[in-house]
Amino acid sequence: MTILGRMKSEKLSRKAVRCLWGIIRRHGRGFLVGLICAVAAFVVINAMLGPTSKSEFCGAACHEMNTAYKTWELSPHGANKFGFRVECVDCHLPPKDKFFTHLAAKSYEGAKDGIKHVFGGEYDVEKIRTRVVEHISSERCLHCHDSLLTKPSGSAARKAHLASLSRPETPENRCVHCHEHVGHERHSKLFSP
């Protein structure tokens, strides 16, 4: 950064601080109360996000999620040889690093599920599962699986992954088209006759 650039930056910083102090002087108590409330709300929201983002919360809090929770526990995302677990929110909500988008989606989905839990009718597991699979975007999978082409298991997998990366919006190129049972193991003893 040049000396001129640093001087402009310092001038802007001083101007911002003066502007902030001007607001505090004019609206002192209201601004301070608002700032304290905003910080408190942020702390409370972050404290609540931790426990409610665990898969155990989804499985224990809602009887409707029992099947989904049990099938997740048996899947490679719930149990694998590496000991790494992918939580429900990692696949079913936008990434956590997009904080406000994640928070808005979590709030909407939680409120919708809560209302359906209290006021909804019969819970049809297969109907809901189909609807959810239709809305899982490949972008959510690629958030973690970003190295699809570096270690493909074979030429067919490489071709499929190339097609998926080049035209992700087509239904047959979505990750869940081939990997639907990765998040929820549905062919195990849990569902056998």
C-alpha cells in the first residue's frame, strides 16, 4: 500500500470514528441500549445454534425424525471408519460459513417443522423423504466434497462427476441421483422384512 493510500485509509478511519461518536453523542442511551441488545441477541443465537445443530437434537426432539435419524446413524455420514460425522444441518441447510443465510434457513425450517409437529396431520415418511431429496442441491455436497476429480474410483465415476460439475442443474447430474443413500442408509437391517 502506498503512503497516499495509507493516509486516505487513516483519514477514513478517523472520519468513521468521529461519525460513530457523533451518533453516540446525539442518541447516546438509545444507541448504547441497541448495541447491547444486538450483542446479547448475537450471543444467545450462537449459544442456541450449537445444541440445535446436532443430529441428536433432530432425532430426539421430533418423533417424526426417528426413521431419518436411525438411517443417518447407519450411513457413511453418521458412522464411518474415520470417525468423522456429518450433522443433519450440513446437508439440509446452507453452509454455516454463510451465517445469515444459514440462520434464516434454520429459522424457517425449524418453525415450519415445529408448526407441522404441533398442528400437522399424519407424517408420511416416504412422501417427505422424496420431497427432501428433490431439494438437496449438489452445492451442499460439493461444499465438503470439492475434490471429485482428484480421486475418482474409475472412468465411469470420472465421467459422471465431470457431467455433474459441468451441468449441475440437470436432475440426472445432481449428486443425490447416484448417491441418494449416502446420507441415510435405507437398505440395512432396519428396513429388511
